[in-house]
Amino acid sequence: MSIDTSVRSLASVQLREEILYYCRESVRCGLNFNTQGNISVRITADDGTEAIVITPSDVRYDAMSPEDMLVVAMDGTVLEGDLLPSTELPVHLAHYRRRPDARAIVHTESTFVNVLGVLGQQIDPVLLNMVLYAKGTIPVMPFEFSTNADFGRRSAELMGDDVNAVVWANHGLLAVGVSLKLAFKVAVAVEENAEVLHLATLSGGVPNVLAYDRIEIPEGARLP
């Protein structure tokens, strides 16, 4: 079996359906609309060869099918798929190279993340879910087009190795996780937190900011 075939075999129908499910969930949850955002999942063959399964470019989620997903090698070569991959493919690949722990990436363009992003305001964790899933303050990257590898490298460097998201000023959020389910939970938690933080700031009060390393999680406790 060739290396390409061994990788492609991991891009199962079940995985493609899971990606499509979370694409549609992103719309239902108000994180994206129309063709905004994108999702990818890292796959690894038995011989260590890696690739990603990523959503196509310019396809509405309500019209997307599992067969529309593309399998792409880590050098950007399309291994399987008839459509064009997301224009932010180079950014996904850069983040995967920086973060070996990241198995999935979710890019969203939700309202309150963008409210703070256009202000250049980092997103401090003021809600428990945010600090548990994102694991810290989310930095803001100055605006520029997000379709090239240089942008991806800078975005990955700014996010670093400890937190699980980065805001792109004027252009939403990129979240990572050890699974697609967890990457999506990061995106949801950051948007909810951004809304509460924005409203709390408007009230004139001083929000209580949480710190991940100061939260004592009871042994055996499950995350919300």
C-alpha cells in the first residue's frame, strides 16, 4: 500500500460526516454564516505519515456533503478531492506544525470575538468554560489577509503552546483541540466569554479574570 493510500484510508466517511456536523453546528450556534469559517482534522497513518481532512472553499454548509472534504498532505498537496481546499489551508498546516498536540482546528467568525478583535482587545477568561477549554488569555493578531503560510506561522507563534486559540483582528478566531469536539468547544466557549466580557466592560465594572493555573479541578471531575 502506498503512503498516500494509507493516509487517505483514514479519511473515513464517519470523519467526514463529523466535520460536516460541526460545520453546521457552527452556523446553528451563531459562530459562522454563509461560507464563513473552516474546519480541519489531522490524520496519522501507522507509518507516521500525516495529512489533514479539510473543508472546501466557497461551499455553503447547508449544501456541503461529506464527499466534498479534501485530504491534503502536510506539504499542501491535495491527495483526494475534486474541489479547492479552504483558502486558509496554509494557516491550518502552519498551526499543526507548531502544535503537535492539535488534532483539529476550527476557524469561526463570531460576533463578539470580532467585537473585541476590531478593538484589538485580548480576550481575558472571565467564565469557567473559557479558562478550562482555552486555558488562558486569547491574544489578538493584527489584521492582514489570512491565506498564506507566513501569516500562519505568525498566528501559530502568537497563540503559542499553552493556550488553545488566537483572535485574528477583524476576522474571527482560530481554535485548536486534541479532538474536533474539543476544538469546537473552545470556539463556543471563547465566543460566550467574549460576549460576557464585552457586556461587563460596558457596565463600568471591573471583570474578575480567571487564571487556568489557579483553578483547582477536583480529582476525577469531568469538564462541562
